[in-house]
Amino acid sequence: MSKLNTSQKQQLKDLVIDATVRRLTNLEMTNYIQDKMQITISQDYLKHVKSFIKKDAKQTFTNLRKDTDFYINSIFFDRVDELRYMQKILHEVIEANADMGKYRSRQ
């Protein structure tokens, strides 16, 4: 497997989290990642990514428990990021529907 850039690593982490929530097996996860990113990862690398995600989550929760300001900022900025993401999805849906309307009017 070739080296991944920062955005690809984040995408891989997001896909592993998504696949974990979907309760996919490790083999299903590797196939899911291959379908979404067009890369092949080994079972060992998948275990490494899952382990990293667990350690990162544990460290984040430890920081949230220790620092009240960090907790408040995290809640605020995470919510802002979530709203931006939802807005992006909404615009994609609107654009897709607008394109469908143009297509239907041509028929």
C-alpha cells in the first residue's frame, strides 16, 4: 500500500468508524474501504487504524474530563463543524434535485 496523505488518512479513519458503527467484520471493512477509496489495506493495517482510533478517543475523553474549557470549546466547535457538514450535504441534495429538474424539463 502506498503512503496516504493527511486527507486520505482522515477519510480512512472516517470509513473505519462508519464501518464499525455498521458492525462490519474486518474482511467486510477492507472491502468497504476498497470500494470507497479504491485502495487495498491489509487486515494488520486495519487493526492498526482501529487501535489508533481507540487511543485517540481515549486521549480526547481524558482531556475533556480534565479541562472544562476544552470541553466547552469542543462541544461548540464540533457542533459548528457538524452544521457546516449538514449544510454541505443539503447543498449537494439541492444541486442534485436542480439537475434532475433540468433533465425532466427537457423530456
